[in-house]
Amino acid sequence: ARQSPSTCVMSGVDSITSQVKSLDLIGSERNRPLRTQHTPDDLNYVDIKPAQRPSVKHGTRGEQIDLLVNWYQLNLQLTKTQTIYIYELKMEEERREQGVKKYVEIKNYTTIAQIFWDMVRSKKNREIFSHPFSLVFDDKKRMFTPCRLNVPGDPLWKGKVRVLMEISSMFDINPDKTTTDEEACARYLNHLLSQKSRWIPPKNADRREIEFSKRFVQVGGGMYLIPRTDDIPTIPVQKGVQFWVGLYATVRRMEDESPVFLFGLSNKLFVELNLKLTDFYAGINDFHPVDRRSCLSDKAANDFDHKLGGVKLKCAKCPVIDKDGLVVACKDRHFKLVGISKGEFPSNYEMRVEDKGLQERDLTVTKNDGSRIT
């Protein structure tokens, strides 16, 4: 039988009402407080007190033993509060692109350190850096000094390279071994301890200072001995890669805020010194030693390009050419290998490199018969 419209409407209302009631029940179930299980009364609770670390304030616990530690307490010998000023440096190099002159920030740490010490020793800046031996530089962008400098607003070093310097912040070191900025103070002491291994001496410096700077390299917090002779220990890892032995040094603070000098032996991976590119390629492919008579086939040239593309190269005695195209000097230059390809003649190969990422240039042209590369 057919239902009337009113009956259909009432049945729809009843169904909606039942759904609303079910939702109310669900909501009431969710709002009901969580009931936890009853804890029996026969359980005994023990109040455990954390053990205190032995020190001057808390005494000792148990039997005392002697320990051998690799740190030494630093005696700053301060009679009054010493203020250390922090300066921020920015070094830029002049470049020309499409006839437009602009300055690009220098990011190579070795270049930055060399420019900094040349600037400090310059006669033009003697009034600014009157006490050069009190300066501590991190080889990046921060300089620490106990004397406030009279820095002009203009760049300190003009020409192809300019240096901008301004005061950044300061902190105090008090006689009671406290400081207003613990992080900056620890950073200053760390750089102070490693300054001798990072310092670039002048050409007229004492021979011992020059030899010391040539024997060590500073990487992170470690000072590593450069294996320039065979008697210096190294651990070969693979062809062209070695472990160098070094000394890790840093400054830490004890519980009573006393600074201590912490040191220990460390090792780090380095690229083998004076490794020729052809010898490195022969080593990773297990070839026999490469000499002047060794040849490179077309297939090997493609493999050479694939495996060594992008490797960094150091070229000794690279000619320096002036604006007239004349060779005026020779110096070490660093390049990035792009690859090798056929030259103008079928029997020649050209090695393409990048100079500081600006452009590609031809570095070497091999002229021997076949695909010989020298």
C-alpha cells in the first residue's frame, strides 16, 4: 500500500531523532572521566634519593682512587677585569664580469688568513694595529683583541682586495674565573691555544717560526703534523687518502667554573701530498706505474673523464699574465677538473679546468702520438 506524504515525513523525523540520541550517547561516553585501577594497600613505596656527585661541597662516596686525566688547569693570572673586544671582518675580491666591476666575498680560509696578516703588518695600518701580537684571529671572520681599535669607516685594504671591519661585541673575564659570555670566552681561549699553529709568519721571521708553521695544519680543533718526510707516521686508507696523526686541544670548564686545557691524540683523513693526477688514476684502477711512455686509449679517456671529473687540482708554477699578455711571475693555482676531450687534432687531448668557478680554460694539450697523455 502507498503511504501518505505525512507518514513519510514522520518516519524521516523519527530516524533523525534516533541518530541524534545515539550521538548524545557517544558524546556522554567520551566525556565520562577515566577510571584508574585501585592500588592495593599492601604495596610499600621506597623513597630513592639520587646520589650526589663527589666534590668539595658534597664530600666523597666510597673509596677514593687516583685518576690520570688529560687536562691541565689554566691559571689566567688576572688582577683586574679584562675586556675582550670582538671584531667582524669581511674580505672581498674585485672581479669583472662583462665589463662590470663588482666585489665577491672571499671564502677560502687560507687566503683569508694570508690577507689578514699582510694587512696587520702593513705600514699603512700601524696606527690601527699597534699591538699585533695581542690579536687572535680565527682564520674566518672574527678577531679578538684586549685593546679597542680605532677602525675607520673606509675599507682597511684597498685595491683588488678590500677588507671591511667593525666591532661586533665584547665580554669580560674576571679575576674570580667568571665571564659575562661563557661561549665567547671559550671560543677565544680555543683560538688563543691554536694561534701558533695557524699563524702565518712574515718572510723575515725567525727560521724556527717559519718551520713550525710549515709542519702543522689546523683543522677544526685538531693540530695535525704534515708528513713532509718519510719518518712522520701515516696510515694509508686507500689510494690518495691517508690518516694523519694530530693533537686535539680545547678549553672546558670544571664545576667550580675553573678553565681547564683538555688535549688528546686524534687522526683525520687527508689527501696524499704531491699526488700526481695520472698516478691517482692509475692507482684507483690498479694499473702499473705510469711513466712518460704510458698511453691512454679512447675508452680509458672516457673512463678518466667519468671518474675524475670535478676533482680539485693544484698546479705548481702556473704563469701569471698581465693585461698585455706577458708572463710576469709564476705562482701556485688551484683549479677544478672539468674533463678531457679531443683537441683540434685527432691525436691531441685537451684538459679543461675551471678557475674559481668563473670559466673554463685549456690547461694542458698532449701532443704525443695516439692518445698519449703526459
